[in-house]
Amino acid sequence: MGIVERDFNTDDLHPIDIVETLAEERSWDFDRIAEDQIAMAIEGAWRTYSVTLAWSPADESLRLVCAFEISPPARRLSAVYKAMALANDRCWSGAFVLWPDQKLMVYRYALNCAGGAGAGSGQITDMVRAAVAACERFYPAFQLVAWGGEKPEAALGIAMTEAYGRA
């Protein structure tokens, strides 16, 4: 059992406290923005991803946003949206959304903890791992569509079934 599982084997801990300890343990750069929110920078093979987790007490969910910069030319936007839809068909846990005003491609996911369910370190670790893996998997395809002129179907053909690496 890892240090995080051993230290957080209780229900009274705030999910963001758990995330902060995970970030410290993995030497991720992070900033505790508020009691209910933390932002981290996680290095991937393609780039550094901005990962934010926020606890929403109103709906008892832990929300994750994993983002990277992308600003496709206007003429390629419809192709990028099609590539994003094709990528989302291959994602079971979360989904990609383009935030053009912020120039960000965002992978979003929420862990429902309604009814007093807790978010454990294993679940949180898996959320972050899955988000970074999805971004790593589809980043090259989005780049090919946005700037390489590839058709979305062809570009998505390069996305591996599973991304291997570290998160």
C-alpha cells in the first residue's frame, strides 16, 4: 500500500486535500487556488498539461479539467470539431471540449460523490491518469487536423488504442 492510500484511508478528508498530497508525492507543480480548487502542471510526452480539480459541494462532485493550448485557424475549425467528436466517441470517462476564446482544448470529467460517497486517492489518481492519457492519445491527431490539413478520420487513425507512458 502506498503512502497516499495509507494516509488517506478515512472519509473525513476533503478531496482537494487528497489531490494536494498526491501532487506533492509526485512532485507536480501545483497551486491551491481555494479551499475547493487546485491547479497543477503535469508533464506529458507531447507537452505540459494544465490540470485543475475542483470540489463542488452543491452537487457533491469532483470536477477535473485537463487543458492544453490550441488555436486552430478559422478555416480548420469545423474539421477540429469533427476530430473532437470522433475522439469523444473513443473516450468512455470524459469528453473533449474546445474553448476557442481561451484557445484551449479541454478534457473534462466529473466524479459523482452524491449521497456522501468519498473520493479516494485511487479514484483521484485514476481520474488524473486517464485525463492526461486521453490528452496524450489525441493531441497528435488534433494537431494534424488543425495545422497539417489532415481529414479528421485519417488523423484519428494515428490515435493509439491505449496511450502508454507516465501521468
